Amino acid sequence: MSIEVQNITKKYGSQTALNNISFTINKGEIVGFLGPNGAGKSTLMKIITTFLAADSGVALVAGFDVATQSKMVQKSVGYLPEHNPLYLDLYVREYLEFNASLHKISKDRIAEVIELTGLTPESHKKISALSKGYRQRVGIATALLHNPEVLILDEPTTGLDPNQLVEIRNLIKNIGKDKTVFLSTHIMQEVEAICDRILIIDKGTIVTDKKLKNNTIAITEQLIEVEFDSAIEAAILEQLPNLKETKKLGSHLWQLTFSTDQDMRPAVFDFATKNQLKTLQIVLKTKNIEELFREKTTKK
């Protein structure tokens, strides 16, 4: 495991920021960490990167305990915080050389990360002269200098224009080919474009852990709306395989939930034919990430 979180709890006075949360992230995954403001995203990232201590629980990065092996964790993690801290009066290359000296790594690595992050045409400029997109690239380049196994990005595309968004997304996706990436964001399109898994946190608790397939939520449960030409009883629908739940939406309209990833529309059509019914409509309903986020985090 690249990241393993076990029963982590963190409180600020009487407020619980993280409530006994657990999850694991495998090597090579790009995982999006979603949640409303104040849900606990940044707190968890600070704990994983050793900037903050948990009240209880265990967090491991690359097999190292963040509480007792912080130096090894710091060597294994590249971190871009939400507010990217940069020395604006330094030149790009000068800033990276300064950070390389802190890590005690060869200056040859600077040329590698400049090329990797697309900073070559701007590397001769002062950081103050760069656009927000290129400043983010400098932050990511800094996080990559020591060639960490895990890259943690807190809101990496905040404030970027649409063109810069695409460029940084592509950069993160490319980096994810070789490294584990754990990123927090409020931008659902970003998750769909980059991630192969999502975690949603609300009020300090993990409420969703879903894999993505072809940029959409991997279906383990299927929802179909079907309208027949006449009224039927719910008991008749029990003939359908993998049927988990039925809900009557109208006189002839039903919502059917199936516990399978197989397309059940042909089975519903065959059921109708067998029972001398006609189907006026059969609609497969799927949730996108935004709908899932709202469902899991809307206050009730």
C-alpha cells in the first residue's frame, strides 16, 4: 500500500475534524478526495504529510508511520499545499536549486523536473512574472524534486483558467503513470478527467469510496425506470433476476434497482413479453460524480 489510514481521529477543541476514518490507496492509483468546505480534507492531508499530528489512529505512507518515522515519510511524499508557498523574487531555476539543496539531491534532477512539468520556456523568469498556471507547475516541480513515491496535491487547480486547467490535469495524469497521486478538489470535471477512484468525506467521515471506469462511477448497482402499458403488482416483478428493490413512481411507472453491473434492460423487456405487457419506456439511470457528491453531502 502507498497510503494506509487506520482509525484516524482529529479534534480541534470540541469540533471533530476527522472521525475514526480508514482507507487504503494502492501504488499507482490516482485518487480524488472530495468533500464540502470544512469536511476535513486538508486536515487529513496535513496528517499524512506529517505537518499535523492525529489524536488517535495510525497513518502509513510507503510503509512508514507518520507519527514515528516522519523523516522517512517526508522522503516518500511530495506535497503541494492549497496555498502554494513560493519565493516570488527568485528565478524558477534558482528556486528549484534552493529546494534541491534542502533535499541534498543532485542539480541534475532540476533539469528533469523542469522538462517533466513543462517549465522549460519559463525557467529563466522570476516566479513573480509567471501566470498562476506556471506557478502551480513550479509547486508541482518542487514536490517532485526528491522523486517521491506518493504525490499529495491540495486543490492543485484552484484559480486556473480553462486552458491552464487542462494543462495541469494532463500533467497530473502523466505523473500518475509512475506515482501514486492523492488530490483534493472541488471541481468534479477534474476528478472525471484524472482520477480512477474517488473518496468523499463529509463532517469528518468517509461516506463514499468508489472506483471510476471510463471516467464514470463503476456500477455495482443498477437503476432502471420502466413504464408498462398497464398496472401490475409489485409481487410480479420479483420474477426479475438480481432485483434488489422496487419503487412505484406512477400508475404504470416503476423504478427497479438491481444488484449487478450487467445491463438488465433486456431482462426487463423479456419479463414484459412473458407477462403479456408492453414497455412504453425502459431507461437506464446512472449517477455522475456531482449527483453522488450532492446525495452524500447534502444536509438533511
